[in-house]
Amino acid sequence: MTKHIALIPGDGIGPEIVAQAKRVLDRVADLFGHEFTYTEVAMGGNAVDKYGDPLPREMLDKCLASDSVLLGAVGGPRWNGVPGPMRPEKGLLRLRAGMGVYSNNRPAKIWPQLASASPLKPEIVGKGIDFLIVRELIGGIYFGKHETVAENGERVAIDELRYSESEIRRIGRIGFETARKRNRRLCSVEKSNVLDSSRLWKKVMHELAAEYPDVELSDMLVDNCAMQIVKDPSQFDVIVTENMFGDILSDEASMITGSIGMIPSSSLGSGTRGLYEPIHGSAPDIAGKDIANPIGTILAVAMMLRDSFHMAAEADCIEAAVSAVLDDGYRTGDIFSPGCTLVGCREMGRLVTENLKKG
């Protein structure tokens, strides 16, 4: 099978981790008889420097011409002073909107080999951490109107939060369908005691529940959810929530698993083309030092193969290779503990690649 992948190395450690993910992809292609071709795309701060635009139209077109997109990371303090529309992160928002990916799926799963790295008490970790956050991605406050105006002699900032019934229903179906494939429990997270948008969210979710009688739906306020994720994460199977709440909760969930460097994510729309990336940032402080953890990006490749290319065996192969490397005690600095072997980004990529085995 031939698939064309757009690679966005991005900024900071992005080029380093994407290089190791591509290394894994090439080996998977050899093992399973596929052909993966690549187009490199400039986005983020590097695109601002080169083109004066965080995502030039021609770069978006390259992504739209691909079968899926793999992203490293974008942004950094170097571009903090540029005008708002030119911020590297604006390129990412425009990419999501341009690709029409409205569902961001972030797993929170602890690897047994890294249980001791979790900041939670062992008795909490021992109950298990394995849930998925389905986050609406192209609506809500991030995509509303933003302005700062003068009123009564002072500056007033306004950020608009809007959700339509169709947007909520669309992401709600993803939540229910995802829960149906797992343990059939869906928790809808909102702030319906304060926000009209959340009251509509809750109403639509309960309307959808009638179509999914085999899925248990529960409701939770976002502040309570933030507490419950650290108090007893084992209670969750699938969480579905709006854009900003999902952004915050998924970062919290990633940290209880031991390292943000281990967590991949996928962003999908109505077709098979998706946007895949690790959830961490560009980490400019360690860029170029060969110490970044590439595993989150490598696991994002596994998600791409499974969810967009329907290559389940190939995805399983990658995840098994990562597990084998962790079993052997190899760790990058962010997940290192005494008694393990410290390795860099390139060496971790090599180890995972060497442990890839068909069947």
C-alpha cells in the first residue's frame, strides 16, 4: 500500500522527534511491504521567519494533498513579540480549520514500566489509568471573535464563546462511538451551572444518548472533572468536552501518566485524513541537544497507521517495540529513574526501530 504523508517538523525539538518518527515509518514500510512518501511542510515560527506567515496557503495545500499529516511542535518565546495573527500557534489553528479536523483524541494511559514516574500515589495508580479525552477542536472560544476595546477610559478584552447545536452533535457522536468501541462509558464535561453554551451542550448530549442505549452517559462539571482526574482516574473511560476545557484537561491527564513526552494525539474530521502529533510543546530550551523524548511522536505514527490507514498490525508492531525498549530499561531524561539506561533522542529512535518485528 502506498500512502503520502505531509511532515511538519515545526520549531524547537520538532525536527528531531519527527526525524525519529520517520525512521520508524520507513522501517514499518520495509517490514510490511508498504511505500510511504513524504512532503515537508513549513509551519509555525520557521514559516514566519521564511515567509512572514505561520501557514502559507501553499503549505496548507500540501497538507490537503496528503493522506495524513504528522506534526512535531510549533512555537517558542522567540516569536512572542510578533503580532497576534502571525504567532506560530495561529498556523496550527488554521491548519486544523483548513483540514476540517474537529475531533482531537488524546489517550491518557500509563505504561506499566513508568508507573513509578506518575505523581499520583501508588494506590491510585494501581487502580489503573486508561481513558481517552475527545476534545472538540475547531469551535468554542478559541475560534470566536477576539478584541480589546476602550470603554470608560480603560481597556476591555472580549473573547467570544459560541457553539452551535450541529457542532455539539457532531463531536458528541464521536464521543459515543468511541465509548462504544471501549468500555461503553461516556462522561460529558461542561460548565452548565454558569454557561449557556454548556447548557446547550448538556441538552444535546442527552438527546444523542437516546441513540446509544448501550453507552452509559454521565455529566460532570469541568472543575469537578479536573479534581476527579487526580483523585480517581480509573473511573473514566471516555471524556467528551469542548475546546478549551479539553485543552486543559488533556494536559492534566497527560501528566498523571508520568511524562507528557509519551502521549500522542490524533485530530480527525469526516474523512480518513488526520493530523497526528505528540501533545507536548516545542521545548526550545532543549532543542538541538539530542535529549528530547521521541516516543510521543512515534506513538502518534502508530495512531496514524491504525486510525487513518487501517493498518492495525503495523500500529501494534510499533507499540510493542516501544514497550520492549521500556522493558529493557532504556529511558530519555524526562522518564529516567535510577537503575535505567539514559539515552538520547536519536538512540531512542534507533532502539524502537530495531525492535520492530512483524507478527
